Amino acid sequence: MELARTIEAVRESVKTARREGKQVGLVPTMGALHVGHEALIRRAVDECGFVVVSIFVNPTQFGPGEDFENYPRPIQADLTICRDAGVDLVFNPTPEVMYGQENLTWVTVEKLTEPLCGRFRPVHFRGVTTVCTKLFNIVLPDVAYFGQKDAQQAIVIKRMVADLKMPLRIVVCPTVREPDGLAVSSRNQYLSPEQRRQATKIYKALQKSRELVDAGQTDARQVVAQMRSILEQIPKAQIEYVSIVDAETLDELDTIAGRILVAVAVKLGPARLIDNIVIEA
Amino acid sequence: MELARTIEAVRESVKTARREGKQVGLVPTMGALHVGHEALIRRAVDECGFVVVSIFVNPTQFGPGEDFENYPRPIQADLTICRDAGVDLVFNPTPEVMYGQENLTWVTVEKLTEPLCGRFRPVHFRGVTTVCTKLFNIVLPDVAYFGQKDAQQAIVIKRMVADLKMPLRIVVCPTVREPDGLAVSSRNQYLSPEQRRQATKIYKALQKSRELVDAGQTDARQVVAQMRSILEQIPKAQIEYVSIVDAETLDELDTIAGRILVAVAVKLGPARLIDNIVIEA
């Protein structure tokens, strides 16, 4: 496995792989790799002859007061995971490589970035779309892999790729969960043992929404209210949002119909946790 | 010469050219091709084995009340010029192909888009950078060619390419002028014979700035004042700006030093004319 720190090194290796007729897959990550990332990497290794994992804690997707400084950076463990998973190239650039002295150019997606996490993290998606554009331009992958856990991110990225005619395909992989249902996240390690136990209520609330919808409930407010009553049992949790939206447009729904996304964001101590499920109503 | 109207057709042809080991050059245009465009095309044909000219009057770079509807679209004449110049592929998409039902994604460059034309055309550069990103992603050229006449555009595009790590090189070609000095532009055809005669004062004002700087004048306001007194002799002209800026940062200069851009925009009847020169002071 190769470890590249410069754009030129990545381009050189990818060019060689291409000359050998290999499909190129990219898994963009911020490191602190967990079994969720491993599922993305495994899928990439299955589908592509040359797999690149980028590990870059992207400063521009963190707002002021968010956890950029404290975000875990266990690079040696990450490299081991990549090596064991059959990754060909890890790209681990510095902020200087990605942003130079001063970055003036931004990629923004309107509308889809406004609801859900966009309301609470105003610069987040601009940072995500901009860094992904750079990574796509550096690696020029045929396919890039994202997780369904960050549902809004996946929708925003897909729209960006379609609108800007980027020459790649986006694959979204299912959320990986702990045995008790909690969605796997690098931020789960911020939780105390007690918070970690309480955090399972997030998935319980999502499961409740599926039950209600399956039982014929079509009033979104009723479903949200029942989900909130579960989440409010978590001591000291701040519920940012509990939303039922169209799974494609992210428009808030009053009446549940079609393919819906049920999404939750909760602040629990030092961790901001998000999770979601898609239901065909 | 091939005429492509779809993204798929362009990608297919470019892929074939690449397989043959050819360098790919792109000349992005809005059509109404003139000798200025021909110079760009000639340079591309000299340097690249496969030359693509895009012809697309890009709606998003025109503001309300600008000349989008009236912009000339002599497609048959344009195709003849391309054929005669040795172009391999003309890409002439519809707005639907480029923007779909609804475009939500934009590429923006801060700071460099604020002065000069940016002050008078607030959505213009966002439209240019967004459409160029799409064209670059569709054609994936090794080189793209722009004219120095649109000096700010060239600087903005170069910055976008650098910031977003786009895998291509930007070449900026010198402004082509009529025998009397007027910069060649598709918009010159909007001028009446009398306006056309008066329009030569734009280049005269730029030449005056060079004279003054060469003679040792370092006070930008003095130079601008003398240029304005020439431009004010054009009956009914509206001077949008006469600016002396750093040729790289586009920062307004009080004291002339280093590599400077002297830039002018004048509205003359139905035409908005821009021109500029670079001086090493």
C-alpha cells in the first residue's frame, strides 16, 4: 500500500493504474476509521481494481466552536485498517496541500443544504462539497463511496456531481450499526459509558417512526411527537431536529407519503450524533 | 469535424482521442466567433492533437436586463470557422443539457470577482466559473484557452483551477485588435458606424496610461483622470470603471508599481465594451 502526501504522487499512481485498465474507486474520509468506513472500503475493493482512501480532517466543514481541534486522528491505526482491507493508496494531505495559502473558491449546493444539519451547521456543506470537488479532481475516480449515515451529505454530493457533470458515479452504502442499534460514528468515542447507553434511544426513536408508518400513520407531526418523547428521555440531550422529509428533495412533509427520510440530530455531552432511516410509505 | 450536442457524445470522442495518445485542448466560447476566437483556436490546434470548441450562450452569466436574448448566434458561420481552423469537435449543447431542470450547484470565487466588472455584473462570474467547471468536467481537457481581453475572467478561472485542483492548464492569449486598436468583440457589432468610430477612444485611453507610466507617473489617480478625460469625449458613453489594479490580486492601487492591469468598461449605446492592458511599471 502506498501513502501519498502530495497531489502529484496521487496523480502519478492513479495514472499508472488507469494505464493498466483498472477502475479507480475513492473512499473520502476524515480518518478515525471504524467498521462503517470499512464497509465502504470493502465495497470499493470489491468493485474497483485500484482503491484510494483519502484521510483528511477538513477544516472548512467545521464551524466555529465545533470539534475540529479535538477530532480524533489515529493515523497509524487508520493505515493498518486500510492495509488490511486491501487499499492501494492512502492520500493523507496537509491542509496546506488542500487549501494553499488562501482558498478563494467554493462549491455550494442550494436548497438541499438548507434543512436538517444545514440549519445548525451553516458552513458545513460548503466545506464538504468544496473538499470533495478537490478530492475528485485530484484522484479522478470512476466511483466514490459515501455512507447513508450522513444522508444529507450523500444527497448533496450526488446533486453536485449531477449538476457539475463530474465524471464519476456516487455509491451510497448502508449505515453500519452497533449490536444495540447505535449508528457507528467516529464521534461515539466522545461519549461517557452512561451517555453511550442513553444514545441507543436515537435508533429506538427511528424504529418507532417505522412502526408507526407501517401501522398506517400518515401525520408527520404525530410521528415526530412520539419520536421526541423517546429522545427526551435521554438526560441532558439537546435535540437539534427530528424531521420527516422527502428522501429526494428533503422538503419537510406534513403528510407521510412515498419515499421518506426520517432524520435526527442530538447533542449529547461533547458529541453531536446524527442518524436516519429511509422508509417507503 | 464532429458536431456534438450531448455530453455522452463529447466524452466518447475525447476518450477515443486520448486512447490515441492525443493532448486535448478546449476553447470555451459563446459563439459569434471572430478573429480573437480564431487566435485561441489556432493556438489550440498548434498545441493539441484534439481540439474541442464549445459554443454555448451561457444564460447564467447574463444578469437581468443584459443582452442574453439578443446575443448573436450565427451557428453556421461559427461551424465554418471551426472547420476551416482544423477543430476536431464542436460541442453545442442546449441550456437543458448544461443545466437540466434546475441547477442547484454553483462555483464561486471570492475577492477576485468583486472589483471591476464584478461591481456592475453581480452574478456574471458565478455563471462563468460554474459553466466552465461543467465544460471542464465534460471535456476533461489538458489545456483550456482564454483571451486576455476578458482579463478578470482569465484571472478568476486560473484561480478556480488552482484552488479546486482541476487537472488542466489555462493558457491566456493576447487581445486581438482591429487595425484602429479597438479590441475585437462579438459585441462590437451592436455599435452604429459613429459609435464604432468613437469606440477607438477606449484603446487610446489605455495607450495614454502606458505613455504616462512609461514617463514615470506613479500616481494612479492622475493616470485615471487623464484616461477619463479621453473617454468623456465619447458622446453619450457611460463609463462604468477606469481602474488601475495589481495584475495578480486585482487590488486597487494608489501608487503604480510592479505588474499592473489598467482596465476599462464603457457602455456605448447597446454595447458594453471592456478592454485592458498590462504594464510592467
